[in-house]
Amino acid sequence: MPELIEVELYRKAATRTIGRTISTVSIFSNKYLREGTSSADLRSAAYGSQLGNVRRIGKLLLLELETAVIGVRFGMTGRLIVDGDVTINDLLYTTNEVQERHIRFSVEFDDGGTLAVIDPRGFGNVELNPDESLLGPDAMGISDGGFREICHNSKSTLKALLLDQRKISGIGNLLCDEVLWRSGIAPSRISRSLNPEEIKRVAFEVKSTIKDLAKRGGSHMGKLQSERHEKGVCPLDGCPLSRSTVAGRTTWWCPEHQL
């Protein structure tokens, strides 16, 4: 499932379209449009416009046009295709085949190039001029002080806090479990109960884990990943892993060293 790491790869791939002029925009189902965005408004804003920049905040990809911004969210199974090249060939929990019926959104440029989103389960969406202020700081850019502040002000579990895109942008379920496992903190801990050393440790592991998994190939390449099953054991101490539901998400963690 695309998390910050995957969407950053999408952003890098999409930069090759900067400077091109859009000739056609296609939405193959209005269900893929975020509420408040119409296909007519999207086409009007994009047609004939030059793509000026490609940015990312958390898991949100932002295509900057001359007078508007198109925001793309990839849900659980979305992948980006640029000029016919699939940015990521293998993604968990989805088919890796490229089927035309799964293309949800596409842009054609006047030089013949294309940018498209393929999303088998269709949980992603496209939005015109998304409100970026609704998102918290990007997980790779949040300061230690900023992380300490949101922890101290939160009554939610630490996992819920890390998954809340309004507080910190970019962390999904797999990445969150890996960060907490590496930090040695139980996912059900109340955020404001963490002491300064624990907060510092989690803040460090957020950035460190993202960098490490990016080198390994994606959010699904964590050390905990292969043990996410009923007989899974902790790669650190060999203790049987516990499975629970935290923040509404399936959670795997080690009761021996995550306290």
C-alpha cells in the first residue's frame, strides 16, 4: 500500500513531466473524484496548462499547474505510470498486472507523453486545489520539538497519533508498526504518557526507518514484515508477536520489548 516512501518515488517519476503542456485529462469514474471536485472543473483547470512543479506532502501527490493544483491520493493499491513506465512493479495487497480497466485518472501531454493512476481497488482519489492546511507536517520534515509538542497534547494512542494525517503526514499502517517496533514502544501507549527519552527515540526512528525502508525498496520491506502472521516471532528477541486492533488497524507488536 502506498505510504510516504512509495509516493516519494511517484513524485520523482512525475518530475519528468514538468514543463509539458496538458492536452487531455480523463477521469474514468466520478467516484474517483474527491467531494467538491467536478470533472468539468478539473478539465477546465488542466486543459492547455503547463505542469510547473510536482510536490508531495505525506501521501498526497501535488501536480502544480499554472492556475491550479491537482492532488492525487493513491489509497491502498494506487500506482503511478509515467510515459508507459510503471513506477513500482510490486505492491502489497493488489494485483501487479496493469489492466486498462483499473486506470482511474490520466493526463496526456501535447508531446505524446502520459501520466496515469492505476488503482485496482479504487480507494484513492483526485482533488482540485486540495486544502494543504488540513495536513500535518511531512513525517520526514517534522522537527523533534514539533513531534514532542503533538505528543504532549494528545490523549490518543501513539499508533493513532502517528496514523493521523492531520498531525503527521505520510505514515501508514506497515510503516507505523515498524517504527514502533524499532522504538520499543507499545502501539497502545497513550501519546502524552511518553517521557522525553521515549519521544526522542520515536522521533528518531520515524525518519531513520523511512530512510532505511526506502533503501530496502518500500514500506513493506521492514524487519517486522515477514513475521506479520499467527506464528510470527519478534526478530529482536524471538518472543511470539501479539496481534491486536489499535486505531482501527491490524497491529503486530512484541509484548516483550515494546513497553
